[in-house]
Amino acid sequence: MTDSYRDQVVIELYENPDHNQVLDNYRIVIQPNGKIDLDWLNDALEAMFHKADENGTVVLATPYVLVQRRSETHWGAAGAQAQFFIETAAHIGSIGLDTTIGMAIGTLINELRNRGYTVHHGKLEDLTQDEIAAYGMRAVESKFGIPVSQLSLKSDGIDDSGQYAVSAIDNQGITYAVTFVIRGGLTEIRQSSRTMP
């Protein structure tokens, strides 16, 4: 067991049987409230796509791709996140939890909660205003090393190109702005700026 501190862990599942079009999706957001064993979580996610055959040998039940990303910031504000991006041929289900994979997701969510983690889950949708602000503030923190606790939200929304945009100001009057997109649970900063008072 290798527990490590993470502020947040995001799991995103995409049903994409032919690698051409995503048919369905599901997101799980974990607030570990301290440490979490990411190796255990990776193994639990892999196990959802395997089964035991008639001889008891574990075999692949459905094709999948699992990508894991761990990030830590030790520049100014400290923070740690992990993301798991899963693309699968398996049917996820119209509400996420009504299939074999969906039942495995439900079991995983229960286990995470039993371990004391706060878990939110549901279909992937466009970001709400609160989510735009939260992702944007973390992007400012990551890009410029200014802790979110030292920032005040100035504006948030969607720019003319359809990308999310957030600006924040610190206690010295410096304004930070980021334009970003969310891809596979990862925040990709497209533009950033810092404006002195």
C-alpha cells in the first residue's frame, strides 16, 4: 500500500467502442480528505474490465485504455491531484450505473466512501459557473504558484472561442487570467497573463 496525499482525484470514463465517437461518459470526483492509495485505485479500475474464466484465470472482459496522471505543485502553493482517464468499448449505460461496468463503478464508489472519502459522481456535462471558477482558480494557482486562498475571483465564463476564462486578483492587486479547456479530466491552459496594478 502506497498512500499519498491528494487534494482531489478525478476519474473519467468514456464509452468509445470504435475510437471515433464517444457514446457515453461518467465522472467520479474523489476528495480524499488526506491520503489515498493510488496504486490500489488503479488496480480497482483495471479490475472492472477483467473477469475470471471457467478455469479461474483472470482474462480481459472488454477492451479499454487507462491513462493515469499525477501532479504535484511545490511552487508557492502546494497541491496534489490525480486523474484517471478511461476509454472503453464497454457500454457504460444511459445513467452510468445500469450495466456490468456501471455496477462495478457503484461498488467502487461504495468502497471509496467506506474508506472515508467524499465522492461525487455523475454524467459529464458542461461545467457550471462554480466549476468554471474552481477549475480556473486551480489553473491560476498551478500556472503562477499563487495559493487559491490568496486569490479573489474577478470574473469567470466562456470566451468567444468557446473556451473557459477566469481572472483572479491577489491581495497585492495583481490580476491573473487563464483561458483553458478540460480534456479527459485535465485542465489545459491555452492562454495566461499577469497584469500588475
